[in-house]
Amino acid sequence: MAFRLFCTPLPNAPKAPGRIFDGAEDLAFTFGGLTLRGYGWKHNRNKNVLILHGFSSNVYKFEHFVQPLLDRGFGVLAFDAPAHGRSGGKTVNAVVYAGVVGAVIDQYGPLHGVVAHSFGGLAVCLAMEKAAHPPVKKIALIAPAAETTTAISNAFQLLGIRQASVRAAFDALVLRISGYAPEWFSIRRTLPHIDADILWVQDADDTITPLADVQPAETEGHKHVRFMHTQGLGHHKIYRDPTVVNQVIAFL
């Protein structure tokens, strides 16, 4: 039950689509028996950028990236994850979301870049460390879900689950379902296996994906990873901050 709750997005107040969606192509494809829906803007170009939202979010919240990307000559793709927005399903996990990213790349790629927030950041890193998909040149990670063990701990605290035996059973279930222990689902672990240039944007006051999870990866000094630090934006304001948006666009 704890695992099911962990994989179930929180109820989200509906957000009306912005005007930028009026001129978008309505896209849909099937993955794992689910219909996944999204939008495309001039995505027949060779310079496509995919936008990935986080957990309990949707593509409408990232409308402010679309026009700046179009102005720079990029095509844009954005899909709701399973159990989010207009897509089907009731639950989602990192393995499934990573599979969705790979399916988008295979069907609508190649991609020049990816802009990914939170859970979307983990998904694209898991997808990109596999040689089965065409490589992406640049990945902008905005407050990415760096360590799944932290996400599980936060969820247990939110749910008021304190029994060590439940956590042990939860971790064992993750291993049985995916073949990997929870600590394997780590962006830091994937970095040496990703060829793309990476911009990692992190806020000092983020309590959902904390700075402490980012610092070990930063100290390892990967040459293809650049870090940008902010303060006072937390986990959600960071992807709407004009300075962050401009830096991400310039990086791409």
C-alpha cells in the first residue's frame, strides 16, 4: 500500500492551458497500454527540445519555456507523464517514466535537448544512460529528483509511516519489481554514463530535492556537468524564475 501511494500523484488543481497551446499540435501515442498525450510546436525540425514535468504536475506549468525556445529556432515537445494531466493511468514510477522518455525519443526524435524538472530529471537520466536510445546533446536539470531514497523518506514522513519493517519491505518490493535497490535510482550514479552536456540548477532552500543530495555529485567534478545555484526559490518557483529560464535557454 505504501508503494502504491508513493507512485500515485497528489490531486492537482486544474490549470487552464495558456494561449501558446492554441497553436500546438495535439499529440498522442500508446505506451504500456496507456494513451499518453502531449503537444508539439514545429517539432519536425532537427533541433527538438523535450520538456518533462515533475511528480504531481503537468505540461501546462511549463508554457513559459515554449516561446523562448521557438524564438531560438527549436522545435518543442511536451507530454504529460502517466497518471498526470491528460495522459492515462493511475500510478507512475521512475522505470515507467524513463520508458516514456525513451519512447518519445524513438517516436518523435532525435532530440537536441531536454528541459526536465524534479521527477522528470531522474527519468531522463535513467533513459539516457541506456545505449538503446539516440543520444541527446544537452540536458537541463531543474531541481531534479537526485536521490530516490530521499523521495521515499519524504513520502514516509508525509504519510506518517515510522515502522522500520515497512520501509524494509518497501525497499525489498522496489528491488523485486525493478531489479534494483532504491539507491540505484540516483542521478549521481547515472552521470558517468551520460554523454550529454548537463546544466544542473539547484536552489539552496529546496526541501523536496535538498542541496545535500546534490553536493556529492558536484564534488565529483564531472567535466560535462555544470551547476547553477540559486537561493530563495525552493522547489517550484525555480522553474518559473526568469533568470533560470534565460540561463536554461542560453545553455540549450
